[in-house]
Amino acid sequence: MAKKSEWQIEREKIEAEQIKAINALTKEQAKALKNAHIALQDFVMEWSDMFDLSGDTPRKLQNSLYEIRHQFQMTTDRWGNGE
């Protein structure tokens, strides 16, 4: 087997850290992230296909926003307003 390059070693290290972090999430946090991923995926697919959104997609995005806010305590006094 060929020796791994530096970028492969670094990538495997990053993947291991990500898996460890994912496994440390609570069930509710993992669900919030999964729902957000699905909502964002739906948005990107609908927007790129026809530059229009169905009635469910904005609602899914809004619900996902509040799920993530709740599960990760993402209040403006804790996280700031993103600026």
C-alpha cells in the first residue's frame, strides 16, 4: 500500500474529529441538524431548479432555524447577531 500523503493524513484527522463531535450530540441536537440539512437541501434543489419555492420549504427552513436555536442555545446574547 502506498504511503499516505500529507493531505490524506490531515483529511483523516479532520474526519475522525467530526465523527467524534457528531457522536457527542444529544439525540435532539442530531435531529435538529438533520432537519436543517434536509430543509436546506430542499431549498437549494428547488431554488436552483426553478428559482421558486414550494409552500413547505420556507416553513421547513423556519422550523429548522428554531430547532437549532433551541438545541444549541443560539441566542443573540450568547452568539451575537452574526456581524
